[in-house]
Amino acid sequence: MSFERVLRWTLVSIAIAGLAAGILARAAGRPDLADLAWELGTAPVIGGLAVSIVRDLRAGRVGVDAIALLSMSAALALGQPLAGAVVALMYSGGNVLEDIAVTRAERDLRSLVDRAPRRAHRKTGERIEEVPVDVVLVGEQLLVRAGEIVPVDGIISSAVATIDESAVTGEPIPVEKTSGNAVLSGSLNAGNTFELTVTAPAGESTYAGIVRMVTAAQTAKAPFVRLADRFALLLLPVTLVLAFLAWRISGDLTRSLAVLVAATPCPLILAAPVAFIAGVAHAARRGILAKGSGALEALARAHTVLFDKTGTLTVGGARLLSIEVAPGEDADEVLRLGASLEQASHHVLAKTVVTAAIDRGLKLKPPEQVKEAMGSGLSGLIDGRQVTAGSRQMLPSNAELTPWEMRAIRRASWRSALVVFVAVDGRTIGALLLADELRADTPRAIRLLRDAGIERMVMVTGDRAAAAQAIGAALDLDAVLADRVPSDKVEAVRTEQRMHPTIMVGDGINDAPALAVADIGVALGARGASASSEAADVVILADRLDRVGEAIIIAQRARRIALQSIVVGMGLSLVAMVAAVLGWLDPVPAAIVQEVIDVAVILNALRALTPALGGSGIRISPEQGQMLHHDHEALFKDLDRLRKIVDALDDVPPEAAKPLIEEAQRLVQGSVVRHEREDEDSVYPKLAEVLRERHGLSAMSRAHREILHLARLLTRIVDDLPSEKIDRYLVRDAQRVIEAIETLVRMHTAQEEDIYEAMAAQAAA
């Protein structure tokens, strides 16, 4: 315990002892001893407060604690030792109460620091030795026993581990991790003992970064808190004026003393810091580390949010978009051969290809004699055939691109996809198109931000405009800035800052400059020591975008509670002061009233530690939540057929395109249009009764209107399809409309699934 805290507890103990002794002496019929006890209980508090005020003055700070000093001194001077003793108890007790409140609010933050691992079990050959965590080096092997905290970042090198990451990411459910998976320091081994290969020393590991951020969170002071301090100074002249007025009205200095006693400025001194520290602690429990209450206060004022795309709005990985095949080849065979070969690769995309093949039920064969060219691809034997998978450079250099290969490259360009060509015995048989995809929680995150009052959302990305615009439209973002390098991102942030307080959300090293420039930088992902985390003001430890909206809601609530405590507390204090001016409150009752106000203010500020109570009592049953998306599976089958029609229109002659376009139009009208109209007419009204905000539904309704508009365009094309007038331009127009419908409906349906699952989960909870 610090010297200041010891002093505070000592002074409150003296004040209690003096007040109690005086009461006992008065009860025993010794008023002289009672007055002496009260004076002795008050004097040390006056002395401690005087020293504190002098120290503040030397540091250039003027505090309103002078009111308390004046009221206690005046009480003794005017022969009111009981009033002085009560004020002494109330003032010293208020300081102790502040200590208790701040300690309670900082408990979650302090627990993160206290649990930082200090020892590790290093494995050297067959010998296990316990060493300080600071001496562990990258590449060494550690043994993490059951129930131990992972001391440094590393990769599991043996067995299967059950990892509880709740202290780091806020996720309560332990996860299973296998050999090769990364583990964050600060996580708990909730399963059996496993071996860990160190990837970062202790000082650069995730938990070290968390500890640094927690330390900053405990020491930083919010601008709102400093504003409250300055506003508190106004109370001093107001108090003196009211005290003078009380004396002029009554001619009794005791009434002036009552005004001074009622004016103790605890609501201003305590409310803001307690509320913001409580908000920081609440956020930390949710895996959101704010670097001080200043960061939280800035979050609460945000108007605009800028997002990076890759790794922030999207997963930063890849999924299989489509399979392009040479004439006469089978798409499943192309994927089977490519995935069989990719089993031997450590490339980040190899797992995506293998997973896609397994999901389709394809039986993969083990590759033989595999050779990998880093960054280009690999080759090997599959069933005795020489199979190659990789970029165009892996194929024979003197071969000219065939029409279908040019089509694959063109489609990849349109969709910002990577092309993996597959060749057998020197002949290219197909290509796999792989591209990034939206995070599962991105639609929910956008909805939460709208709920939190964010007025403008902008995506700023280095990706091509076509891919960026498609995602921006699906998420109903207000603007999309594509083809931006890191310096362009910084300029975009500064442009938005000139108009409104701005948040930048990113996850990569290239986002660090923009995160540092923004009013508030939010780094996404559990990487406490990365460049983006160091540059950011807030770090979302869990790799979940929806926590950004949650952070803003927590910050807004903490600020609202702080302001509420200040306004209500000071309002009640002014009422008590006016009552004292009018003679309705004597000094002792005024001190008691003021202490009641102080306790109420602190208890109210501590509400920021807990989540807000749920608003609407309307709920849906789990069965209703599941029924909301009962027909999406049938819709997905029709969307798959639309994709095949789009692919087929590349090769067919114009006169053969008519039946395919007409089939697409029938599918769109009979399945897509019907589904969207049913959603608009029957499903969305039900959701409107449950959702707290309507913005998400209005955005979804706009998507409905865009889908119906594209469906009408396709119908017009079909109406203009007499066979003698069909040409390749009309076929291309139809192809683009069909592809736009298919792409938009998939994104839109994914958003609906997210809402429906959230509603069902809410109902189940």
C-alpha cells in the first residue's frame, strides 16, 4: 500500500476515533472533553489537507479541497467542533471511499498484471529446468503443464492442447489446438501437458504488450476528467459568494459555515475518474484494452469509423470462389488433383484448397516426389501422373494462353482473386480461383456501430476498386476508398478528422501510421506486441470485429454515467447549499447530507463496471429464430445453378445462350424474388419488434430493392431475346446481371443468417 493510502486510512481512523470519543464524553456529561476530542479528531485532517493543498500549489494546481479546509477551520474557530469533526470524517472518509471505488474498478486490470507468468519450464534434451521467463530465447522448447499459464508466445510442437484464452481475448470457451497452431502468452493450459516452441521472447510476447497497455490504462487521465477538475474550480467562488450571502442575510457566521460544509466537491472530484476507470475495467473483461481512460473518452465521442479491408472486414485468408476448367475437363477432378498435391505444401492457401476438396467429399491421394518452388507452386506424382499446381509461371513458358485461360485470369481480376492453375502431364486442365471473404461477424459489427451512433463508415484499402466496392455495397458503407497505400490511408484519416472525431480500425503493420494519426486507433487481433497494437489507443484482443462496436458502447456508457454523476451530484450539493443559506440546514446536518450525496455519486459511477440492463423485453423463441432461415439452403442451390449458368455463358455461341438466360430468369423470379419479397413482407416486421435499432433493417431492405431492380433488368433482357437479334454483347449484358444478382444475394443472405443466428442465440440465452 502506498504512503498516501496509509495516510488516508490513518486520518479517517483518527477522525472516527475523535468523533466517537466526543459522543461518548457528551453522553457522560463532559461537554468540555467532548469538544476537546472533536477538536483533536479534526486537527490532523486539517493538517494533512493543508500539506496536500500546498503541494498542489507548488505543482501549479489549484484544487477545490480548499473548501473543505476552510469549512473545518471555520468550525473550530466558531466554536462548532462537532461540525468540524463531522466534516473531517466526511472528507477523510470520502478519500478512503474513492480508494475503495478505484480499487474495485481496477481489480480486473490489476488481475491481468498480477497473473503475468514469471517462470518457465525449459526443455534441454531430456532435462527439464525451471528458469525465469526473461531468459527464454526464440526457438527453445518449453513444457507447459496442466493448469499453467503459457509464459511466452509459441507454437505447439507436440500433442493436442486445450487452451483457455479468456484472460487474453475474453472468449470464455477453451479451444482445441493441434501441433503447429500458435498459442498466445497469458493463455491457460486447460488440458494436458504439451510442448511449446518459443516464437517470441517474454518482452515481445502478447502478454507483455498487454501488461504495458494495462499499466498505461491505470495511469492515464481522460480529458473529460481534466475538464471536470477545471469545472470544479468554479465551485470555489460560488461557495464563497453563497457563504457571504448567508452571513449578510442572517448576520450569523454559523449559517455561512453550514454553506461551506454543504459545498464539499466530491461529486466533481470522484465521479469522472471512478466512472472511466470502471469503464476501462469493464472493457478489459471483454478483451478490449484501452490505453487509459483518455482513449475510452475519445471512443465515446467518435462520429466516423475508417476500416482497413483485408484482415479487418475480411478474414485475411481465402476461400474457393470457383473452378475454371479446360474444355472437356471435370471441375471435381481438377480440384481433387490440385488438393491432393497441396497436401504437401505449407503455403497459406494450400489448406484452403484441401479443405474445399474435403468439404465436397472428394477422396484425396497422397502425392509423391513433390517439389515446391517457393511463391510459385509445386509439382509431384498423383496416381503416376505428373501434376503441377501454381501460378502461370509454373506452366510451360512458351505456351500461349488459351481462351479459357484468359477467361480465368480475367474473372480473377474482376473479383480480386488469386489463380492456381492445375496441369497434368504438361497440359493445363483447370484453374482454382481463391479470394478473401468477409468475416462471419462483420455484418453484426457494422450493425453494432450503427446502434452505437456512428454516423459515417468508410473502408480504405489497398485492394482494387471492383472487389472493394462489392464489399462496401454489401455492408452498406458510406464510402469506399480503394487502391490506397499506407500514406494514402493517413491522408484519408486526416481528411475525416477535419470534420469529425475519427476512429481507424486495422490489423496490419501497414495500418500502424493511420492508427497513430487517428483520434483513436483500434488494432484488431490478439497481438499485444505488434506494430499496429503499439500504435493503437485501443487493442481488441479477441480477433473479432464486433468488439469495436461493443467498445464504443462501453465508452459511451462510462461517459454518460460520469456526466450524470457530476450533474446530479453538483445539483444536489447546490440545493443543500441554498438550504443552508436559508437556514434550513445547520452545519452538522449539512455535512451528513453532503456525505450521502458523495456515497450516491460513487455508487452510481461504479455502474460503469457492469453491462447495461437489456432494453426491450420482446424476445423470439429459439424455434422462431431457427425458422427465420429455413429456406436459405434451397436458395443456395439455386444460386449455385446461377453460377454455373454464368460460367457456361462464356463458351456458348449467342444462339445457344437463350435457353440458359431464360432458365436464369426463371430461377431469379421463382426463387430469389419470391424469397426477398417474403422476407420484406413477413420476416422483417417480426425482426423490427426485436431489434433495438432499425438502421440494420433499413439497409437490408435497400439490398432487397437492389436485388429486385436487377431482377427486373434481367426480365427486360429476356423479353428482348428473339433469336435473330442475339449477339455477344447482349449475352455479356445478361451474364453480368446474372452474376451481380448471384453475388449480391449471397452477401445479403450471409447478413441475414448472421442476424437470425444472433436472434436465436439471444432467445436461447
